[in-house]
Amino acid sequence: LLGVVVVAWRVHASVRSRGWWAIPTATTVLASVLGWLLLTVAGTPLVPLRTVMADVPLSAAAERLVGNLWVVLVAILAGAWPLARGGLSLRTAPMAVALGVAGVTMVSPDGIAAWRPLTTMVMVPCALLAAARRDRAGLAGALAAVVSLAGSPLALASALLLLAAPLAHSWRGGNLDRPHRVTLHVTRVGRVTSALGLASALLGLLPTEVVLGTALAAGLGLLLPMWGPPADAA
């Protein structure tokens, strides 16, 4: 958790735009509360992440609390709309995906599972609003946050694939000295992998959240074509 806080501050402090401190501050508060809670229950100053379930005997109520804080931390780091800050959020999104999977598999599986339906109910509208605003980072962040909380290898792969196109778009725009042919191929590969990630994410969501999964598929089917052809396709 300390590493998560350090990365969040380094990434967002690199571009000190208005309100740049809000996301790393929220990350620090959540990570501090989580760390204090887990270490207090464990009774030791150091608990490896892989042994949390064995070393930290959480009650049902405490596990739900940990799950709640963990889910909020994942959503913030993933850059779900309206928290997305473009390329900055994309730099912490892969870490959010790994944190989500780790929380489900090694920290609080029952606690996170209890909050996953509510998280999905919040993130799906956020994803659709981001799509309506043509916000690549916000759309990818919201979907990656939901998918990563499933905790399966397929969920991990889907979440990372979802981030491919926004990361490629950010990489392309971040350095105009790169040859156009290279950036063109990177962008095209990013779109293909993101499409695969979106398809697998919907397939994983539909069996458990039929209404929200159907609404998401229908909404994206209407909104994404309105983005128009890619700039490099002309």
C-alpha cells in the first residue's frame, strides 16, 4: 500500500494542474486507513500481502469495511469518470487492476464480493457518461475497475486489454517525435486489444449482472459509433 501511495503522488505531481493533489490525497487517506486496520488486527508492523487472509483474522463486519475501502481505492486509481485525468490516470490504472485482483484473491474476497454489485451499479453509468463525453480514459477506468474485482485470470486479462487503446492514444500523443508509422501501428493494435477486452468484459458481466450488462452493451453500441472515424484513418 505504501508503494501505491508513492506512485500516485509521483504520477499526479508530474503535472500540477488545478486540483492535482485531490486524487493522491484520497489515495493516501484510504491506503493509510486500510494499512492501520489490517496491521492493528494482525498485531504486527508488517504483513505480506500474500498472507493477509492467514495472518489477519477479520470479522465479517471488518471484512466488509476492508472490502468497501479497497473498492473505492481501486476506482480512484483506475481513473473512473469523473476522476479521470487523461494520461495521468492511465499511468495508475494498471496498478489499480492489479490491486483489485489482489484484493479479491488475497485480502478480502467476501468483503469485496459484498460490494461488487453496488460498485457495478455506480461504474456502469460512469462508463456510459464517459462514452458520451468521448473520454477514453474515463471509460476504460470505469470498466477496468469493475472487471478487476472479479478476481479471475480472465478478468485480469480483460481489464488490461481494456486499457490498451487509451494507453496507445496517450503514448502516441505524448511524443510527437515518434515516427507516424510506428504510432499508427501502436494505435491500431491498441484498438483491437481494447475491443477484445470489452467483449470479454461484457461476457463476464452478463451472467451475474444481466440488466446492467445489457444496458452497458446497448449504451456502448449506441455511443461508440458516434465517436466517428479515427483521425489516422483519413
